[in-house]
Amino acid sequence: MASTTGAARPQAPADTSNGSGAVLERLIERWAVAAASHAKVRAINDPKGLIATVAGIDGAWGFGNSSEEALEDLQSVLIDWATLKLQDGDEDIPSMEGLHLVVAR
């Protein structure tokens, strides 16, 4: 997934009538923070300068002119990535620091 900075964020796949949507959003955000803490940042031959990635999370990366910018972008992308994976019912979201994102059936 390419960077989605400034783009509309997908809606969490939950019934928000009882506040569960907000809880799910917070859990996804916590997962993204945990995942981003395992990121590697490296220089690339691109005007944005740096890319941040997490091993085991294919299709999600962040760009920036500094490590901080690349990690912030990655965290935002990871939130969108996990939200879309949950909406699609995918079961291959890696656990991060004890946080497991799965779709209940």
C-alpha cells in the first residue's frame, strides 16, 4: 500500500452504535504504534529520501525526509493497512507486542 497521508481513512469494520467502533480504532492505533516500533528506516534513491518498513508486513511503508517523518507516515499507513485487512476478513495480520487483530466469526 502506498502512503496515504492526507487521504480519507477507511472506516473501522465495527458497529459503532455501542462505542465498539471507537474501541476498535484505538486497538488498531495501538497495534500500529507497536508495529512501527519494529520498523527499519533506510535511505532510498527518491526525493522523499527515506523509507520505513516492518518485516512481515508486506505492502505497507512510509516515506519522509527524516526518520521521524517516515515513521509517522508508516504509522498512518499501518492503521489503514490493518483496517483494510480486517474489512476483508484477512487473517494474516501479524501480532505485535501481544496485540492480535482478528475478525471474530
